[in-house]
Amino acid sequence: MILIGGDSRFYTPEAIKTIVRMCAANNIDEVHVAVAGLMSTPAISAYIRTHNYKGPGNCIGAFDLTASHNPGGQNNDFGIKFNIATGGPASEEFTGKTYDISKQIQEYRISNDFTSEINFQVENTVKFEVSDRPNKPEFIVKVVSSTRNYTNLMKELFDFDALKRLIQRPDFKFCYDSMSGVAGPFAIDIFNIQLGADPSNLLNCTPLPDFGGLHPDPNLTYAEDLVRTMDIFKHKPESEVHTIPDFGAAADGDADRNMVLGRRFFVTPSDSLAILTAYANVILPKGKKLTGVARSMPTSGAVDKVAQAEGIKYYETPTGWKFFGNLMDSGNMQICGEESFGTSSDHIREKDGIWAVLALSLIHI
């Protein structure tokens, strides 16, 4: 089985249909496609891991149609990532072999176009007989929920009852900006439907092919709506400070990165990682112990200081999320982060923006 999802950017529907047809022609038995092609990078990793470690165990990997935090639209960027069976980014060995094979390709196989028979907008399963593979003609396309598996995982990891009480407290104001990327459906499902957040405080939650003209990179330059709402540059009069949310966050196009803001202040990615480490006993599931943390080389040493104080191991890796994978698989660390607004834990093998927001929310309780 192969999974397909992405961040809503321009050309995603066309790419999905092409990938499905190529899978059919190359003896893949089953393809799972997220509804409307929408599935965040962390949700893709979670889906693979759920399927392989709690389910049938036959997911080869996933095509993740994203260019991350780069702008989208007809004249902007498109990208394809491949996540392997662990749920993590393709390893250097995998990408090296792929590149070598690409230099030798003289032809490719693609089936006749049957994709008009698939409704990609709702959950459903369609079975086909593929005539040009007589030895195994049955081919299944399953359109799956974009959010359900990921939301269920978050409910396993966090106390949603406690988070719901926090979000609905009259003295706590929360704001989240999806920046017109794939985080939108997840923000609505988790923050609004599950936790009861006011939908008016969930900004730019409709995924758009060009991200509404925004550059979906969660930083002080591009997340203008959230920066203005949180009054980071202190333009509002003091008489209005009480109206500013207590906690704000933004996601990038594929929802693996996060920027966290407090009322009139910015939390750097390096400090966010250090805070998560300091409060690991609150954040990690009951019974799970923090034995180590890791950061990318350009990330500041703030987390190192916390690790030293807590008496746990800390690691420095090259830039690139794939380099955290071995440490997670070996059980040497449970929380990690990098300088480019990415933090996560070992629940998946990708950065996870919404996980970070939920984890930091617990600190307020």
C-alpha cells in the first residue's frame, strides 16, 4: 500500500491522479488518498506508523505533495517528498539509489486513465481490474479521512479534557493561524470541534492552492495576521492590551512547522525546544520518561542547558529531520527540534506543529 496526501498547493489534484495511475501500472495493490488530497506532513507520518505498527503493516511509504513553507500557485513552487515505511523522510541511502535509477530511466509505465471514476472529495473505496497486469489485476483506491487518524493520535498523547477546560476558560484567549495551508482542517477538528475554541480565533483555515497569496512560512515576517493579532510590535494602546490573546501560534503550508507567540512577545524556536524539555514531565504521556533530547547543529544550546540540569542526554545532529530518526528508533531521545521552527517528539518521524502547540498549551494548565 502507498499513501498520497499533500498541502493543497496548485497542481496537487493532477499529481494525485498521475501517481495513482502509475501505481496501478507498477503492481501496487492498494493506494490510500487523503480526502481532497489534504493531509499534513505529520499526519502522513502518523498514518504510515499507525498502519505499519498497529495495523496490517504493509505500507511501503507515502508521496507527500508539498514544498513545505515555500509559496504556492501557478507560478510558484510544487514539491514531492517520499516518506518511508517508518514514517520518516527518505534516508540518504534511499534518495541516493533513487537518483542513480533516475539517470537510467528510458521509459515509464502508466495505466489508462480511470481516475474519473474516483470521488476524491469523500471517503470511499473503489476496486478496479487493471488489464495490463493480468497476474494481479485487482487494484484498490481508498479515499481516507485527512484528519481522523492524526486527531486520534493526539487524543492518545494528550489529556483533551484538561486542554478543553483551558481553551474554554474565560481568562485564557487562544489564536491559531493556518496560513491557508493544510493545517486548517486539523485546526478546526482539534481546536474547534474537540476542544471548543472559538472559530473566529482560528485564522486562514481554508486550504488554498496559492495559500491566498500568502507565503506560508510561520515567522514574524510572513505570519502577518497572527503577528498583528498578538501585537508583537506593540502598536496597540495600553488600554487595549487586555484584548490580546494569551497564546498564539501559526503553521506553515504542510503544518510541520510552528511559530509560537505570547501576548506581545515572540518565542524563538530554540527557546521553544528548551521549554518543551523543561516541562517534559507535563507534556509526555503518563508513564513515559524523557531520556534524551536532540537539536540540529544551528539551533542554540538552550536545550543543552536544560538537559544538563535535568541529567539527561542531549545530542547534536546535522540539519535535516531525517537525522533524528535513528536516535528515536533506538529510544535515545523523545523530544527534538531545529532552528527553522520545527519541534516534535518520537510519536512520529516528522516535525509536528500542532503537537508542539498542544504540548505548550499543557504548560498553561
